[in-house]
Amino acid sequence: MTQRTGFLFCWLIQRLQFPQLLLLDVTCHAIVCCLLQPGRERSDSVFYLSSNKSNHEQGSCEKEVRLASSLDFWTLSSENFIAMLPVDPVKENYVRKVKNCVFSIAFPTPFKSRVRLVAVSKEVLEDILDLDLSVSETDDFIQLVSGEKILFGSVPLAHRYGGHQFGIWADQLGDGRAHLIGIYMNRKGEKWELQLKGSGKTPYSRHGDGRAVLRSSVREFLGSEAVHHLGIPTSRAASLVVSDDEVWRDQFYDGNVVKERAAVVLRVAKSWFRIGSLEILAHYGELDLLRPCTGCSAYSRSSMYSVAFSRCSRTLLDFIIQEHFPSVDVGEPNRYVDFFSVVVSETAQLIALWTSVGFAHGVCNTDNFSLLSITIDYGPFGFMEAYNPDFVPNTSDDERRYKIGNQANVGMFNLNKLLQALNPLLDPRQKQLAALILEGYPDLYYTRFRELFKAKLGLLGERKGDEDLIAFLLHLMEKTAADFTMTFRQLSEITQSQLQELNIPQQFWALQTISKHELFPAWVSQYLLRLKSNMNDSDSERRKRMMTVNPRYVLKNWMAESAVRKAERNDFSEVRLLQQVLQHPFQKHSTAEKAGYASPTPSWAKNLRVSCSS
């Protein structure tokens, strides 16, 4: 037991009179609560949730799990990282070239001015962090999520990584304005990494000030929550706070520098490791950080805690596999090939999901591509409005490298860079296997793309010509600049008889747009004929099914911009309204309809640009 863990252990006994518990790795508030003995006085700091069934093999307990109403006994831990992975020996926080480590210790920089809570996710607090929503009203919470307060057991870390940006190796990048403040294990046994974004400088800040502005922070908070509720793997946003600290930004890199307010988002993810995490180690030949040294013991998993690594095997890749890839046998000689296969498959799945809802990430660099294939690092992202394969939300992407129609190709490029980082660890046969896996990526992507778009059209089973039917519709949408989201949504709402008669009611404005094309009647005929081949289906069932996969609301750029403009005037009502609406993107919402969120883009927003700087 480390000195830190031992102190925490003694402190818990003194404060709560718990039976002895060895707190390795991370601390779960729910597990701690389960140790309260029957008949003991129950603290006012916890609320009851549903009872959990016992599973003694997994070490869980049979007590009621409760939400914390304060941060008094709620703890984070950095032990898992510090004990298992090399940390920068230089403790001073200044910008520099860092080598032979995975993390640097770096503490957040508190704001100088007052801090206000703009928004908080009740779902993230209660379902992920075991915190009652009332905690967000406390000073302790505001201090934690703004970077002013560090919880006991937490050692804030900045992650070292590199990456290819716009196809070119950018060398050391890293967390330049983010601090990983610890890991939390919740009542479900899930480990979540908590990270503050915009919380100050780190050794990886390069020429930046370590801050994020309110404008980009609002977009990150809303964007990540919107993507989650669309059913797409993503990091989550727990809270958003804004200060009166001033920062200066050139929003469009056009020389026009403006003053903005600094903000911080508390975001959570199962892991923040990305392709660039491995790239930088391979680039500098730090292979001892990538793979275990000769003679290290095999690895195993525990149901609740990771079994400690042999001290000489401080390998990042095996750590990632052990912690986050349960389908990969960490004792298997081909584990790196198996790991790569999973990443290839899940990356294809992720990008197909993006495409199915018209989402363009905007900066698909290898340092922004998660090894867990979740959506991370929300910068100049955007949801496509008028269908256009060349849509790119990032105004600094002059070559349109990251346009929505090229995201799948960029995924292939990024996976190739991952394979290059893995190659020093592979023997000749494994390299061949990995190359074959990568060659299969396009088929994986197009298979998933076809499945998703068939579901969007309500098609059941496999029929020849399905791909042509999808391509035909997208062609018409492109030629008429039809709204991507609402075309599919309104196809979900219109009846077959209305379509057959080409009688498009006025409320189906997106379909009215596409119906102006001379070939629209031909597409409708093909579509209705195909629907007849659906076995044991009805029109009402089709529409019901389609409305569960075609959202009525997505975070369009003009909606985010409207919320940002109000927030900059200290009116956070639209941030909270959008948060509420985007939690249920498939359900019609009267307030959202009144706000025009399912209407054509307003005239004032026709030529909006997404700011590049954040």
C-alpha cells in the first residue's frame, strides 16, 4: 500500500468507522457506501438508489447504492496511471520538449475572477459520477470543475502525445490546456477519466495560454451531449463554467483579434488515449514504453481492479489493452494484431455512424482519434444542413481534407499511422496479418454505412438495388440542396399514400425541396416498390421504426451560434434549452418547434462560419 492510499484508508476509518477496505487503484463512492453496517446512522450526504443484487465472484455488495449529496466522501484517484506508467520526472510546469514518459504532473490554474456555472448534465452526474444534482449547487463543486480545488487522492496529469495534423507529422502536441484530474469508479464498476478543458497551461501548451473560451466551450458541452443522445460513442460533458477572465482570440485566423471570456468544461471518458499517444513513442524510438521488456510476466484481469503490472513492464500499449479491450487476451502473443483489428472495426463503425447523422468532426487528426473509437475533442465540428458531400465545418481547412465525404478515407489514413506505430512490435507474419486487416477497413465501413442508411429508409431484409436506391436519393438531395436531417425525418413521418400521390404537405418542407427535381417521382416509385418487399410490415410500423433512427433535432451550427451569442450576454437560457431538446432528438418537442429547431435555416444564419480558434 502506498503512503497516499494508506492515508486515505486510515482517514476513511476515522471519518466513517468503516470495516477495513484496501483502496487500490480508484475509489468508488457507491462501493464505500455499501460498506455501511446495518443499523449504523446513515449520513445525510447520501441518497438511496435501487438495490443491487449480490455477485460475490465479482466482489460487489448487497447493500443499497446511494448518490452523494456532497463531495465530502467522494474521491478521485490518479494511482492507476502513476503506478503503472512513466511520469515526467520534471515537476515544474513550463513549456518544453518532454521525452520518455506518458504523463507530466501539472496542476490547473485557478481563475482570477468570479466563476459561474452555465450548465450541468444531470445524467452524467447521477448515472456516471454517482453525484446527486444538488451537489452542483455547492461551492465545492464549482471549485472542483473550475480547477480551483483538487480532491484528495488526485494528482492532476497532462498527457503527452503527438500526431499527424492535416496529413503532416506535427511532433509533440499533448494536453496543452487540459488536466486529467483523476479516475472515478462508479457503482456499476465502470472507470471514468475526468478531464478539465481550458484549465490552464501545461508543459504541452506550446504557444497557447491554456484557456478555452466560452464560445467553444458551449459548443463542446452541447456537441458531446448531442452526439451521445444520437447513439454515437463519445466523451461526455458534466459541466460548463465561465469566468470573467479575459483571453484574446483570432477567431477565423484573419488577423482580427477579439477579447473573450475564459471557460472550463469538465468532460469524462472511459479513456483519453488516442492514436497520437502511441505515435509519439514510436517516433522517438521509446519502444520500452510501448511494449513490455523481456521476461515480464503475463497479465491478468480482476473483476474490480486491474492486477498490478510487473514493475519493469511499464508498457502503454499493454496497459491500454488490459484496461479497455476485454476481448483481447493480454497474454496472447498476437494481442497487438488483435488490438489493431478491434480498433479498425470500431473506427469504421464510428465514422459510419457520424455519416448517418450528417456529423463532420472537423479536425480528424491522429491526435484527435480515440483508440477506443469514441468521438473526442470537439473543435470546429458541424452537423451538415443542406446535403453536400463536400461539407466541411472547419473554415481553416482550405483543402477540405476533413469534409464529410472524406472522413472514411481519413479514417483509413489514421489507422495506417496507427499500424506504423505498432510495426516495431510485430514480427513479419504479424505485420502481414495487420496489413490484411487494414485492407478490410473499406468493406467494414461500407457494410455498416449500407445497414445504417437502409434503416434510415425503413428497408427490411436484403434486396438487390438497395445501394442504388440510397445513392439515387443522396444524388437528388445534393442537386436540390435538401436538408439532410429533415429529409430523412420527414420520410419517416409522411405516409406512403401521400408519397404515391406526390402530395407533399407544407410541413414537409425538406421533401418539398427535393420534390422539385424532375427525377423525384422516379425515385418515389422505386422506393415504394421496395417497401412492398418488406415482410410482415405496415406503413405505421415503418414510420415508427424510421422515427427511432432519424432524429428531428441535431445541433445545427445556427442553433449553437444562437446559444453562444446569448451566453456571451450572460443569458444561458438557450444553452439549457438546447441541452434539454438534444437529450431527446427523436421526439417532437413543442418548445423546440417554437424555437424553429425543425425549421429551415433562418436567413440570418445562411452564411455562418464556424470559428477555428477555441
